[in-house]
Amino acid sequence: MEIFGVPSALFGSQLLIGLINGSFYAILSLGLAIIFGLLNIINFAHGAQYMMGAFVAWIALTKFGINYWVALLLSPILIGALGVVLERTMLRKLYKLDHLYGLLLTFGLALIFEGVFRDQYGISGQAYEVPDALKGGVNLGFMFMPIYRGWVVVAALAVCFGTWFMIEKTKLGAYLRAGTENPQIVQALGINVPLLITFTYGYGVALAAFAGVLAAPIYQVSPQMGANLIIVVFAVVVIGGMGSIMGSIVTGLGLGLIEGLTRVFYPEASAVVVFFIMVIVLLVRPAGLFGKAA
Amino acid sequence: MHTKKLLSAACTAALALLATGAQAQISGNTVKIGVLTDMSGTYSDLAGPGAVLATQMAIEDFIAKEKPAFKVEMVSADHQNKADIASNKAREWFEREGVDTATELVTTSTALAVMKVAKEMNRVALMSGPASTPITNEQCNDVTVHYTYDTYALANGTAKAVTQQGGKNWFFLTADYAFGQSLEKDSSAVVVANGGKVVGSVRHPFPASDFSSFLLQAQASNAQIIGLANAGADTTNAIKQAAEFGITPKQQLAGLLMFISDVHSLGLKNAQGMYLTTGFYWDLNDETRAWSKRFFDKQRRMPTMVQAGQYSSVLHYLKAVKAAGSDEAPKVMAQMKKTPINDFFAKNGQIREDGRMIHDMYLVQVKKPDESKYPWDYYHVKQVIPAAEAFQPLALSRCPLVKK
């Protein structure tokens, strides 16, 4: 059977691959959306933080023998803590200024982080093995599905929806949202708003590091892995609507699917299809698909 | 007092002239070598700082052994893989800093840009890093030497060997830019010429990180061989993901351009069994091992063919300057072309009139993890491809310098 001239097996497998890539986009754009939505900072260091997350997992394994499962927890904690330090020492001073200052500062930080890792480990990247429990794959009939990729989708979606739930449905999330709307009043109610904001940035950064650990067994762990991805992820955030939590998750997955299909029908365009959609969305709905018009 | 000073200055100048009489044609009595390479980008592991080190080693060895009457200096710069940066830097070096030769130039676009500037300024360009064949075909000139390898030799090595060993059906995974397309074209021709068939290809954006979609298309083609017409991180990611999706070992991969730095970063577990063509392997004989060990002691990595070729080309250049007694491009080029190259990198290597340095190439197969006995023990050398067979014959050259 064929769908638009493409064998259905290939079509089905590309949809699945699209979903897998989409879950990376979702988890990364979610982190960006939280940071932008609650802090008004365009975190250009997000790609570098994703890369560092992967490197922490690699270093933990090769230097200290710490396995994947521990790294999945350890790396976000370490890189998230680094995020907290950055927020306390640098970003905090920029909240009252234009968005551009935050963007420039985080862009500079990203260059520094990438430079340090390139200097230490070179550019070719390091190999990280798939953990034993997730090795191999299953034959789905239309494709061979590596178990690890399936796990990536499950883990990414669980973390995405857990985060959405925390922000939209819990008391802590309510404080967060209120604290960014009107910090004075929330502060007057006895809630430590600066601490909330620090926590938020740390959490957003930890999400990037988590995605980095998920990515390590699939891609070569390399200083440039984040830089290659970050522009697409920014496009996802813009399409979803800057700052919209649900928007970033849904668009992340959706654009992964569209990109996957483009690779079958017109592979040469697969690198630009996301930006093509971004242009159209911005023309029709300038605030993004899920964004609220300012 | 004033007259005395003038007189002594004149005497010193006269003495200096006498002393350097033999090298009167070497400008400023200094030969200055510019290393223009990728110091921080995609190709910095295979060229970059290692190529700068190789240049330094060549200069030190030349001075120690040949004891020239002139001085040798080196400058280096990062061309960031951008043609405009490369040509501006080369122009600045030639015009204002007295640089005699621009060397290395990984990335075809930078190489093509700099060889034009070198021609215009009448200086020598020594290319150890770039791969594309136009350098010695349509774009060739009389001041450029293409030293280490090119896409023709790569295709002629790997694609030929794999096809002759029974890998008749090919599918190409190609980086969608000039280099990938030229590698696919050269390799397809070799496959067909050896009785094979190309059943399809897919062009992926450059750079890409996720190859799963493209690999599934390659898988669906049922080709025996998936030819990777890409380089660096694209190749390593594609290989890693092919294993993940169970494509290898059912279908075989052929890396059409791979460096030892790629194999090192992939690890033998992922790269085992692959064939590749290289101009140099550190563990070939005592000579290559001795030089590579010196390189390793400083760089903590074994040299790639680009870095070894860089040493050899710079040394050959300096010897030619000494023998010609001049740093003028035509004289040095004439000397370089007439002298065979014999060092650890090349035996009886020779620079042809189109600027192509021809030397033996090696078809190697990546070892299995349990076959590797010591660090960087990565290759079985399967076949030595003689210089005359490895490179495009002069008869097929499209270089205007080659008289038809």
C-alpha cells in the first residue's frame, strides 16, 4: 500500500521518528517557554545547557562509572544548580532592562560554555552507550523500533506533562504565575518571589540538561550539539506562542511530525520547513498558535 | 660621533649582505609560513591545532637538519571555514606581513578562495586539508599544490574496493552541498564502472544531527551498501544511528570520507568492519610510528592524514626554498615539482603539473574491539593503492595547465 506515492511502512515509520524528535523539541522548548513566560528572559544558553547535560552524563560514566539512570537525575541537578548560580549572580541584574540584554548575556554565556568544552574535549564528539536495559529493538511490522527511542518519548512526555501540571494545577504553580504577574502583592502575602524566580530558572535549565542526557546515547556528545538544535527550538517556541506552556509541548511534537514527513517527500527542505511554518504563523497569528495577544 | 655611528652601521650592513650573499633572493632573509585552518569549528580536530603543531615540527626539523642561512617563521589564523575570512587573511599576510606561503586550508571553499589570492600575489598555496577535485581541475593554477588526498582518490579507494568485493547495490546518503555532491558523483561513477548499481540516494541538510529518517529510506531501498557521502559529525552520527536501528550489520556502511579522529570519537564498537581510504596511517611502519609518537606526545591524539600531510608539505616546501635559493613562487614551485618526496608520509611522491601531489593511498578496514591491542590501534591495512592508480590520471585532467 502506498500513501502519496510513499510505501505505507515508510510513511508510518517517519511519523514515529517525527514523534521521537518532536519530544526533544517539546522538552527543550518547554524549558525556554517557562523561563521566558515567568522571567522574561530569552535564554539563549539553553542549547549549551542541553550540551552540558549530555557531557555531565558522559563524564560521570567514563570518569566515575556512574550509570545512565543516576546521570538522568544527577545531571539536571548539577546543571540546574549552575543555572541557579547564573540567575543569582548575573540574570537577576537584567530583569528591569529590555529583553535584548538577557538575550545577549545568555548568548555570550553559551559561546563561553561551548568554547570551554571544545577546548577540553575537541569537536568530534564522544560516544555514549545505550544503557543495557534499553538495548535492542522491537519489530513493529512497518519498522524496527529501537527500545531506547521509545523510552525517550515516554520519558519526555512524562516530564512535559508533569511540568505543565505543576505550573497550571498546583498551588506552587499558582504562586509562580501570580508572582510574575504582580510581584509586589504576592510578596506582601509573605511569599519569597525572588526565590521562586531563581527556582524557576534552575528548573528550566534542569529540563535542558535532562534532554541532554536523553540525547547522549542517540547523538555523539559534542560541544556543538546544542548550537545545532537551539535555533529550531526557538522557532518552535515562537510558533507555539512565547511563554505558552501547553503551546510549546504541542507545537514541539507537531513540528517533529511535520519535519519527519518533509524528510520523506522533499528531504532537502527538512532543515527549513520549521522556519517556513514560523513565517506563516507569524503572519497569520503574530502571538503564535497558543499565545495570548499582548 | 654621528659619522662614526653611520660608518659602523654601514659596515654592519655590508657584513650582513656578505654573510647572506648566497640567499640574497630570500626576501628579508626570512621564510614565513602561514597556517590558515579551522581552529574551532567542525574540522578543528582533524586539521586545526594539530596542523599548527605539525607545521612547527616541520620547521624545527628543517632548521635542525638543513641548518639554513635564512630564518623560518610561522603565523597561524582561524579561517572559520569561511571563504571571505580566509581570502582576506591571506591577502593581509601576503601584502603586509611578508608571508611566503598559505598552507593547510581545510574546507574546499576556503581553499578555492585562497588559491586565487595566492595566484594574484604570486605566492605559493599548499593544501593539505581540502578534499574537492576542482582544486586541480577547472580551478587549478601554477602556484597551488594539492597534497594529501581528494574526493577522486577516496571514491577510487573505498567505493571500488567495496564494489569489487561484492557490494554491488549502493544507496547514497549525501550531505546536500558541493563537497557531498562531488563525493557522491565520483563514487557513483566508480561503482558503475566496477559493475555495481546505484539504486537511489537521499540528500540530507548540512549539518544534520538526526539521521533516522534518511537511514530508514536507505533501509527501505534494500541496497547492500549505504555510501556515506558526508564528513565529520554527520558521518559519525549516521553510523551510530544505523547501528541503533538495526541497519548494520544487515546492510553495510561505506564511509567515503573518514578520518582517524572520527573513528576515535565513534569508538571501535560502532565503527568496526567499515572500509575507508586514507593517505596516512600512523601505525604503518617504524617511520610513521616514530613521527606520530612525537606528535602524540604534544597533542595527546594521533595525527590525521591532514596533519601528517601538513608536515610533509611544509618540509618539502622549505627544502625547495633552500635548494632554489629563493622564495619566489615560480622558482620554488619548479623545485618542488622536480624533486620527489621521500619522507615518512610519502615514498616517491611527486607533484604533477596540475598541482596534484600523487602518492600511495591505503584502503583500510576498521578493527573489531577485540582485535585492537593498544590505544589508537584501529586499522587493518587491506590494500596499498599505488600513486598512479589512486589519483585521477593526467589524461582526464580538466586543468588548463595540462597540455592536451
